[in-house]
Amino acid sequence: MVATALPDRLKKQIEALPARPGVYLMRNEKGEVIYVGKAARLKDRVRSYFGSPRSLEPKTRALRADIEDFEYIVCANAGEALILEATLIKRHQPFFNIRLKDDKRYPYLKIDVQNPWPRVYITRRIEKDGARYFGPYASAGSVRATLDLLKKLFPYRSCTKEITGKDPRPCLDYYIKRCIAPCTAYCTPGEYTEVIDQIILFLEGKASDVLDRLGDQMDTAAESLDYERAAMLRDQIRAIERTVERQMLSTTKKEELDVYGLAREGDRACVQVFFVRGTQMTGRDHFVLEGVTGESDEAVLGSLLQQYYESAQSIPKLVVVPIEPEGRADLEAMLTEKRGANVEIRVAQRGEKRQLLEMARENAAEALDNLKVRWLSDQTKTATALDELREELALPEAPHRIECYDNSNTQGASPVSSMVVFLDGQPAPRQYRKFRIKTVEGPDDFATMQEVLRRRFKRAAKRIEQQTLEGGDAETIDDDGWDLPDLVIVDGGKGQLSAAVEVMRELGVYHIPAFGLAKRHEELFAPDEEAPIILPRGSEALYLVQRVRDEAHRFAITYHRQVRRKAATASVLDSIPGVGPKRKRALLRKFGSLKAVREAGVDEIASTAGYTRSLAEKVKEYV
């Protein structure tokens, strides 16, 4: 549909649009909301969708083709429009919006402080009932982990019974020090309220305040000769201190900030957020966004901040981001209004905040990789991935066995290679193989790849030759009892592929499809073809190929580190007369490294099991 073909109904709606801030909802022919947007001037923004399609971005052009109707809501200002837009996106989950993956409401921790004996529990609904809410958390698992930690540190009640103080005996929680038993009046309302106050302070990131209060209570109990209570408080203080120590020390000065890292791939993006309160990272979580294809990083980050803080119960003074989000000024205004104090969104350039940003980015990338792994475990999607791979690579059938090869060395030193195997789209670790390179000198990836493939396929080649002479079919099983692969992927571009194909032709296994995977743009190269094959972004086939390649790289790197570490210690210790494998192990077990052995004195070495002073002097001479 083009602008000249607009129905009269839509033309009249467009003409009647007000020149005021607001939110608009686009609907398709089924009446479904397919896009929600905000505008400083509804009249100008909505009209832009119905102009010439040539001036529109591809994603907007696709949206425009599906619009059959629209409606709008006028707002008092841009900030109000921002909040309403986020609310409507969460409610309708429109296909063309960047949206938090949100099948249902995010969970929160609720403390019903309006009740005489408050409880701490999980809820998905925020009500104006006077209770304290913390969150949202990305998943039920995240909030349950926090609840479990609170229960270990603070003895609050988790039962739902009515508290009268007249129960004949407390439950098991009291005896394992997980509750102070208000049900049997073993504590006063004031003592129980103190426990709840400590939980609130802890969730707000004020663990030092909690420790100060508990320390005062412990001192008071000790002065009153109530040593049993003092000991209980001492144990609680130690438990909280251990928990705080495990939290990463984030800053050298007290801060109140949220730090965001962004990772993207195809139609998905993952954002990791670190919550820093005081000098500690008090928590972290990650959120998945969908519908990001064709959108800039700035738009993706802006949409995440808008949707997350629309329902967040804790707004920090500072939001640290890797790039300036779209609509930064409006976002700052929205956050300032919700917090009741000034909030800044800042792109960190250096120092501790920049280090936190980088750590958040790495965690976001790791979370996205884990999501891909979980996705691959879905049999339906894996079958789709294999079928897409067959079609994109023009294979005769979906590949049952995929083998991927990767090299690893340090400037030619300790060269190794890996072979990983995927069966029906799933990793088969028992069939992985490691190769120590024997014939190649220096950093020569092409020759290394040829040695590995020659060693992999030479017995298969003999078997095929023998069976061919006998008139049989030997294209499925090689001499080692391994299935021959349906697809070979070598990590690298045209050079590595050409080297691999040369060996496969030489050995007569050229019938096996082989491709080179270039890391930079993730292009697949086929033999004797100039143009690369580019798998569609966000496709199941691309995720599978990336997973296979990443697994081969991980396996090669791990083996290379083992070989390099062994070589570093073998070079000297193995050449010392009188130092065999047992004495070498004893020395390394005691000192940890060759460097530490070098720095140790003769007496220290002589005190090692199996060593005499003369042997210790010989060790010092050699190292």
C-alpha cells in the first residue's frame, strides 16, 4: 500500500491528529497491536508513516505494509508519553517493537511492612498497599536465590499462619536459627521489626549499616551477660560479612549506580545490569530483548532502560551505559520524576566505571552464548537448524555428523589442533579428538590443518580404496570405526579451506562437503567459489554453525594451554639428574610453579619430600 492508496477513513484520521505529545498504536487487519510509538507531536510523527515508502527504513517499510488502523492517546508531556509507551509495549508485546522478553510479569520481592508481623515473599503484582517492593528480577530463579540468601542471614518468619503468640511450640525453623518464633512469643514485636528493618537495609545495599546495628546489639547482649544471644548475633555478623566479601568490590568510594552492558546477535540482544550500592555490587541480572533487527544499539539500549525502569522500584543516582541511549534527555526526566531527585545517564570513558562497563559487556555476551546453547537443546529448533543448513549450503541431506577443526599456537610454539563432533546438532564430547602437531615448524596454519586432516582421514582413505576394489560401499565407515562426517567445517577463510580440500582430494574423501568459516563476518566459503555464503542473521542455521565453531575453538585453546603449561615446567625440571616424575610432582605441589622454585632457598627445597640437600643444590643450579 502506498500513500495514494490510503482509504478515506485513514486520511481523515491522519488529518484529525493533534499537534501534541502522545502515544500511538498501529494495528493490522486482525486488529492486533503491531507497533507502539511515542511522539512529541502526534500529527507529524504518525503522518511520516504514510508518506513515500522510499524514504522509510526497511523495518519501517515492512511495518507500514501491515498497518490497517491506528489509534492514539494524548499525554501532558514527553515524559508521560515515555512511561505510557513502555507500559503498552509490555502489555501488547508488539512484533515491530524492541521488547523485553516477558511472557508474564517480572517477579518482585515483597515485604508487607503494613502488617504487624511482616513476611518476605515473591509476587508478580505491585499494589499500593504500603508494602515495600524490590525488583524487578529477570526470572523466578533470580528472585528465589535472593530469598534463599535472606533466609540464611536473617531469622524472619516464612509461615502464613496468624501470629497470636500462643502456639505451644515453635517449628523447625526456630531450632535451626532461621526464625525467632513470634508464634510462641519468644520475641517481642520490636525485636521482630528490627529483623525486618535489617532485611530492608540489606536489600537497599546498606550492609554496613546492618553490621553496625548487629554489632551494637551483640555488645549490649554481652554486657547484660546474655552470652547465648551474643554468640547468635556474632554468628549472624560473620555470615553477613562472608556474603559481602563474596560480592565484588566495585568502587573505592561509595556509589549508587546501575551499570549496563549490551551484547547483540541476530534478532536478539542481551543486556547485563550490575547494581552497585556503597562499595559493593549488591546484585546483577540479565534481560533478553527481541525484535532488534534493523535497530541501532542506541535504540536498543534506550528501549531497555525505558521498559525496565517503568516498573523498577529502585532508581539509582547514576545510570552508567556504554553508549548514549536514544531519547537520553527524556529518559533522564522520567527517572528523575520517579526517584524524586536528579538522575544522570552517563557514558563512562575511563576509570573504575569503565572497567565495570567492560565486565558487564562480557557478562552480557556470555549470557547470550548460554541462551544459544539452551536454544540448541530444543530438538525442534535443532532439526530446523540442520534443515536450513542443508538448504543454504546445498547439501544432499541434513548433516547427521558435523566435524569442525581449529588450530591453536602461540607464535608457532606448542601447536595443537582440535576436532569436535556434533551429532544431529548436539555436541558429542566422547568423539572429540586432540592433535599434537608433529611435522610443522613455526606458525603455519595451512600446513597444520593439512597434517590434522591427513591424520584424520588417511585410514578412511585406505578403507575406501579397499572396499572400492571389492565392489562394496565404504563411504560411511572408516577404519577406526568412526562414521565419516556429512559436513566438515574448518575454522578460517579461503586459505585454510584450500589447504584442507587439497588433502581431502589427495586421500579420496573429496565427496565430503567442506567449508571454511571466516571469523570476522562469519562467512562460509565453499571450494572453487569466489562469493561467500552468508547465513541469515538470527537464523537457526547460523546459531548452530557459531556453536560448532566456538566449541572447536574452546577445545583447541584448552588443549594448547595444557601443552604450553607442561612444556614450561618440563624444559628444566625434567633435565635434572635424580629428579624423576614423583620428585618433580612433589616439588611443583609444594611451590606451585617453576618461578616459585627459582625463588626458593636450598633449605626450602631440601625440606621437600624425597629431596636431600645435595639434590636441592643441584636443582638450584639447574633452575
